[in-house]
Amino acid sequence: MQVLPSHSQRQLVSGKVGWGWRQATYPISANFIFAGFLILMLAIAQLVRLGDASILVLVGVILIVGFVVGLYTAKSVVEVCRQNSDYLFSQPQLIGMTAYWLVLIAGLSNSSETFAKLFISMWWILPAAIFTGMASSLAWRSGKSKTASEKQLIIEAVNADILNVITYSDQTVLVSPSALGQQPRQFNSLVLIVLGFFFWTMLDFSSNLKAIAAIALTTSGLTGFFTWQAQLRSPEKVLHLKFSGLWGIGAEYAIDLRPFSSLSVVKLQEASGELSWMQLSGNNSDITIPLAMTIVPSSTKEGTNQNDQLGQTIRDQFHLAKQESERDSLGMANVLLPQGAGILAGTAFIMLGGLLLFIFPLPTNLSAESMISWLGVCLVSPAIARFFLQLVAPNSLQSDRLSYIKNHLQPWEIGTALLLISAFLFRQPTQNINSLVTFNQSLPLLTLICGWLSISIGVCLLSFVRRTPLWSTN
């Protein structure tokens, strides 16, 4: 993740911003090509099964357009990997995706089931072609611009989990996972989001299984589409933690380190050191660093512990003492209780959503309201999950991310509006207009929304437990 410099003239002193970016593009390209071919084959097979050969010319045109768009979009993917930053959709991309989404809604609003299958198959040709074009461009670019020696490639591949430490002339230090460590995860999660929606619209399985598979893939991708970075500003004594993400997943925390004197590694005595936490310790309070930042695979053969790479950098920059201690479960209650409560709440939401989607009837036909509800659930679930996390873990630090200006809507507001539209404005016409008939018509869709929302909230809760700092008073 790239944080803009606090001073425009600061210069790089040590470190390399995006080492390993070339190797990171290989798994990204592989996942893009897999998703592109999978979507393309199933979509074309559906078109052939419907027996309409007159649209093959249109399919060819869409393929060419999508492939060209993918070639162009791959430039931004390469740049993100080189800078080891989070991927931000540009305004033209957002406008294009919104327009394409509206085309889908318009095509499915008033149509027969046969036309809906034909239309949705055609609709998926463009994303498949874009993924294929991106994969081809990434493979070509990473191979063409290779300048490192084979020995250096092997070193970078082996040390993929080493953190990336960048020092600037204004005494700012940026710590993040390497491009090879986090960029494939970010873009592979984007593929999961697309596949989740694809499975809901294209598979011929039962509605219950499709609904569970769709939201499971989607939320896994939604919570995985993130990067993290720690910005250490020594002159101001501020530790700035930033987690990027889509639709409310991201968060920022600015921690004043003046009240703290040490950075401690605390281990559970009962777990024989298998469970450990990193804490900023002071006279009056402690702050536990999120697990997503501190759990890094360590090299046990050489006896080195890479888990402490972040901690060592923080201690060196802010002149904090190092402490190691062992505590029992009672001594770690201020960490175990909120984390355990968050995990329990997330698991409960997931189980409830799974039961709703597995037991109760769901919409059988592909419709515009189910498409709208899927997007609405994705937009609103992170905000609801943060609300529940604050209830079960009140000592979680609140994000310092600035709110949107008053003229802009927040994602959860847009998501709530979409859910209301899908639940109440789309219903089958009937001559008997009464509340009971309307409720019976909306019940399968309401069940789908509640099941999807419950699972998505649960997955977001489990994700936030690992990414949220905890504070406690001594």
C-alpha cells in the first residue's frame, strides 16, 4: 500500500519499494487466465445449448473489445505491483462497471427465463475477455522486462514473507508485506468476488447450493481484497496503521506512542509459546497490534524469527524497550475475551445464514432483484459487522479514517437503498393486492437477502478480529 509522502521533496534512503513484483505477476496472471477461461467456456457452452447461432458474430466482437480493455487495464495492475500499493479503481473504470451493471439490470427486468439465460451468458463474455487480456499482458510484461539474475529471483521467491521496510529522508519509515507476499492475494481475491457472482448467475445447481457458494466466494474475496502498511513517523512519535479494502473493509489508526515505553511480545503460558501477541506497553495502557500484521511465517531451521521484523523496526525508530513475558489465560483476558467474542459472533452469523439458505425456499429464476440484492449485501455488510464488533469487543480501537463529505454517499447507505429496492419494488404483478400476497411473493427473496447478509457479516467479523487493534488500561 502506498502512503503519499508528508513532504513532497522527501527522498528514498534505503529499501526497495516493490521488490518481487515480477514474480507476483505470475500467480496473478495464472488466476486471471483460469477465471477467464472458466467463465468463457461456460458462457459459450450455454449459448451453444440455447441454439442461437446468429449471435456468434456479436460474441466475437465482444471478445475482441474485452481483450483490448484487458491489455490496457494490465498496465495499472503492473504499476500497483511495482509500487506495492492497493488497487484503486479509476473513475473511468467505475463508470464503465456501473454502466455495464445497469445493462444487466435492464436486460433482466422484464424478460422470459430463456431470454435471461441467453442475456446473462452474453453479459459474461466481456469480463471473461478482460481477464484473459489482463493475464496475457501480465505474462508478457513480466517476462519481457526481466533484468534480475536467476540467483536473485530464487532469493526473492524464498523470502516472499519478509516484510518490506522503506526509509525516507524525512525520518518516515514504511513497513508492509512485500509485493510478492501480498499482491497475489489482493488480485486473487478480486477473482473470487467475480466467481461468486458468476456461480450465482450461471450454475444449474439447486438455488440453495448456488446461494451458499456464491456468497461464500464473494465474501472471501471481499475480505481478502486488502493490503496493510505501517507508517512510522519518528519526529511526531506517531504509528500510523492502514488497512485498505473495498466498501468499508479498510481502516486507518493513528497511534500516539508518547505514552508507551516498550513493545512487548506476550505469550500464553498454557500454549507453550504457540500463541503470542505484540503489545505497545505503557504505565497506564496497552495496545495490541493486529494479528494480520504480526503473524508472519518464521524460519525455524536457521533459528531466525521473522515475526519480530515489524517489532524490531518499531523499537528502533521510536526507541522502545523490548520485553518478553508469559501470561496465563487470565492475564490475557483483555485480548482473549474480545477476540473470542468476535470469533464466536462471526461463527454464529455464518451458521445462521447457512441454515437460512439451506432450509428455506429461495428464488428459482434469475431476476434483476437477486442481482441488486447481491450487490447491496456486499456494500452494507462491512458496516454492520463493524457495529457488531464494537458491541462484542468495546475495547477495539475506532478507525481514524475520515468520513465521506456530506455530498457523497457512504457504501452502506447505497447498499441499504439497493436492498430496499430489491425487496419491495420488484414483485410479481397480481390482481389481489394485499399485504399477505405481497409478503408471500417477497419471502424467497427476503430469505435470500437475510441468508447472504448473515454469512457476509460473519465473515467480515472474523476478518475484522484479525485487523483491529485492542486497547486496555492497566
